[in-house]
Amino acid sequence: MFTKRAKTLPDNVFRLLNARIVFQLATLFAVCWLQQACGGKSRGEATDFRVALLTPGPISDQAWNGGAYNGLLRTRDSLGAKISHIQVKTPSDFEENFRQYGASGYSLVIGHGFEFQDAAARVAPDYPNTVYVTTGGETVRPNVAALSFAFDEPSFLAGMVAASVSRSGVVACIGGTELPPVKASFEAFTAGVHAIKPAAQVIVTYVGNWDDMGAGKEQALALIQRGADVIFQNADAAGLGVFQAAKERLGIFVIGSNSNQNEIAPAAVLGSVVIDLPHAFLLVAREVQSGTFTGRVIRFGTRDNVVRWEPSVLLGRRAVARDLQRVDSVQAMMRAGAFARPITGARP
Amino acid sequence: MPTAVLDGFLEATVRSATPLAFAALGELVAERSGVMNIGLEGAIAAGALAAFLGAQIAGPEIGFVAGGVAGALVAAVFAFFVLALRSQQIIVGAAVSMLGIGLSASIHRAMVSAGASTAQVQTLASLPVPGLSTLPVVGDALFAQPISTYLLYFLFPLTGWVLYHTVFGVALRATGERPLAVVAAGHSAAKIQLAALIFGGVLAGLGGATLVVAQTGTFSDGMSAGRGFIAIAIVALGRWTPRGVVVGVLVFGAVSALQFLAQAMAWNVPYTLVLASPYVLTLAAMAIFRGSRTAPAALGQPLDGGL
């Protein structure tokens, strides 16, 4: 009698504990699943042609990731592709999701960034019927292509504009993290600044991530305090804080990146260094759909107008007319392919 | 340091410290009642989104309040699992953290896809306090801030007073040390912890709200950027007292401001090293102050069946 009680009591406790742990784990998994499910939405009609996009940040950034999502939508609207998008954080996520899409028979999977190239090279041989494309990078396989953008060309033009508008002679760059394409863009920007004002100072800073808008704004305010009056931002969502800082201070101007950001703060934005991602995605998606795709580095520049400098309405009122003519003539030379690159550092 | 640079640095310190101060003060109260809520990050994210939505519909003041409400809801989820189901605090906290971050990101994403979200909302204006804002050195930094910052100046002393000078405060602190004694004295330990958790949730939500309505004027996924976890570290750093937490948030704010300044002044330090400094500081402080005042004795322990 007693022995029986003594046995059943801890048994019950254990069962209860187990039930609780199982319940907690279930909750945890449910949450993870919810994140995945809501992150990876599929849309469009059922066709054979399926395109997936992996972005390293939220598509609400109105910049690098937002532009890519518009590109994905373009493949749906123009080519009738069935599309899927997922936001990923770590390199292990890159590889895992590349495999998922390969295993589910997607025709084209775009890893949106320089940082996706290693994962693409590792996964691609296992899924030969899927084409993997990275935006940036130089890695090529039979079913891997890299889109390479001459982002340095319009960055150089942006630097010329910044120097022309700056009254303090101090201009600044705010990046997310020190990725090679970002660094190269800032170097080109600096060269552009010095082409107009050789004595101007260019301060290059990084937020340390691409999400923290509060930190992006504080970095901008610290630069403004230091005397910078034109800021070139390339920090995606964190960069939205830079526009907010410019809105709150008079006489401070911002240059946007990746998407046309001229409307984010019309009173403060001089222009944007734009990558026409919809154009680039559509081009490669068309090749994949028609079966003409070959793995290679696909280069875009000012010449084909995929990467371009888009001035805002404000710029004409703020910059020196003579400088703007120089910007135009350099741009014309870039378009003609006749511009001798003064730009040092790695190409993106 | 030239005056203008010093002023800028102090202002950046206070701005960087504000969201941390809300979250850390809330967590302090929760931890003093014996509950370790590591779901803070989720409440901050939810508060930020709610503030963004509220500000779109009815202006930044309402947005600020909405942030507090959202934080309370997230804390209520945590409290349900921890107090009603007696689940492990750390496990529930981790899940709630992910829930808050994931859900707010998903809701925002759905709104962006549907084109229902405007990009920018109005922010709270800064209200200089007549007289005080003209004080040398600290005037602008402390007294030319939005109303949300002034709220903190009342909340910290008020919380200290309630914790140390009221019956409820004694019962709350006792719950964190010896819940059985509190029950023996005729209080409900679970109700006290519920109150502490909801208070903590409201404050974490307000912390998230300040990111939107007092600073950036917009929302983005991941904009909480680990502030919830830093707030938890600050509570330990501040040795579980309101005064210690004040010092902790100011130190963290100052280190953040210093890393913005270091880059802006083009001091020749690798930026990654500067960015890592707040975290290095936390670890250093933990090592230096170890044992000088221990955590509440019952911190993190689920209440026994009968409480």
C-alpha cells in the first residue's frame, strides 16, 4: 500500500513535468513556424516557373531589400512566375533555404547580396535544375551566376554632387557593415568629392548592422555635430534614421542608396544612387525561363542604365550649376564607356 | 573636448539611454518580485509597432500610449505561462521574445505588402523646460527632450518610493526573496508577480515606443536591436536597485554615444571594436561587482503549487 503510493506520486509528477515541457517546446516550435510561415509567403498562379528571393533584411527598408522585392514582383507580373520570398539572417540560414528551394524544384533562387556567394557555390551542385543567382560577388558555376553592379560609377557622381553642395567642406558616409561593395562605393564617393573639392574631408562610418534605425540616426547626429552637412547613406533600414536626422536639422542633406529614396525626405535628399534591380532580375529570369541561361558574372553599369545616379528636384536649387555640368559630362563619359576609372579599391 | 562636441555627446547619451531606461526599470521591478522576464525584447518590438500604428492613426502621443498597451499584452502572455501554468521562466521568456519580434515583423510586413503603411509618422516634439534647459553643460541634454523622457524622471523616484516605502513594495521585494513568507503574511505571491510583470511589460512597450515616436519616426523589423537583452544586463549591473539602474543606463548610453562620436571624429580605432565596447563593458562590470549585492533569492524560481 505504502510502496505503491510512494511509486505513483513521483510518477505523476514526472508525467506532469513532461507534459509541461512538451507543451513549452510545442509553443516554441509554433512560434518558429509562425515566423517561417509568415516570412515565406508564396503568391501567384501555379506555373512551372518558380522564383525565390532571399533577402538579408526587411523588405520595408525602401532600399536594398525593398528594391529586390520589387524585382521579384516584376518576375511575377511580367513572366507569370510563382514567387516566394524569405528574410534570412545567418549564413546557415542562407544555405538551408537555398537547399529548401532547390529541393522544392524552384527554377531560380536569388540570394540578395555579396554574402550569399559561398552558400550558392556549396548548394548549387546538389540541385543542378535550379539556377542560383547572387546579387554581387564573382562566384560562378554552371548553375550559378553573379550580378555585378558598377555601383562605384554613380557613387562617384554622388561624391561630386556632395562636394558641390557642402558648405562646411566636411561630408560623410554611413554604411551598415563594412561589406566590400559598400566599401568600394564609399571609396568611389570619396574620389568624386575630391574631384570637385580636393581639400574636402570625407568621414566614413558604419552602424554595425542594417536594422538599428535609432543607431543610424545617432550616427548621423554625431556627424552633423562634427560639421558634416552632406551624408551618403548605405545602411538599408538603419539608414532610414539618417533621413530622420536630416529632417530635424536645417541645412543637412542626404544621398540615398540602392532604391530611389528621393521621396523619403524631399526637403533634404539630393539624389539617390540607384540599382534598377527589377530590370536586372527580369533579365536573368527571362534567360532561365527560356533555357538560355549560362553561369557567368553578369555586369551592369551606367552604360546600360541599370546602375544610375538619380538627382532629386531639390538638387538643382542647391548645387553649383557649373559643378552639375561637370557631373553631366562625367556621366556622359561613363555611358559611352570612355570614363577612365580614377577609382581605387575592389570592384563590387 | 570642445563644448559643442561635449553637448552633442551628452544629448546622444540621454537619447540612447531613454529606451533602455524604460525597459530596465520595468525589468527591475519584475526581477525584484522574483520573475526573470527575458521576453523583454518581444515587448519592445511589439511596443514599437503599436506606437507606429497608433501614431499613424491618432498622432504620436496616442502612439506612445499604444506602445505601453502592447507591451502589457506581451507581458500578459508571459505571465499566463509563468504564473497560471507554472512554466519555466527562461523557456517562456525566449519564446515570448521570439513571438513579439516575429509577430510585429509579420504584421508590419503584411501592412507594407498591402500598401496600408505610411513610411513616416510624426514624432513627439522636444519641450525645453524653461530655466532648466539653459543650464550649462547638462541643460539641453536633460531638459530639452520630448515628454517621454521627462516621464522617466518621475517614474524612477516613484518606483523607488513604492519599492522601499510602501507595504506593497515590501511585499513585492519579499516575493522575490521568500515567497512563502509573503503568503504567510496573507498576500498572494502570484498576484504581486502579475502586477510586477504587467508594469514591466508596459515600460518595455513604452521603451519600444520611444524608438518610434521620440526618435526615428518610422518602424522597421529588428529595430529593437537587442535593447531588451541589454536592459536585462543593466538590471544586474545596477545590482537590482533603481539608483544602480540609473547609473547603468547612463553608462550604456554614454558608451553608445562615445562609439558614434569616435567614428564621427574619425578617431583611428577599428569601428567593430568600438561597437563591441558596450558588451565588453557589461562583462567587465559583472566581473568587478560580483557578489557585492546578490540577486533576489527566489529570482527565476517558479512559485510552489499552493501560492
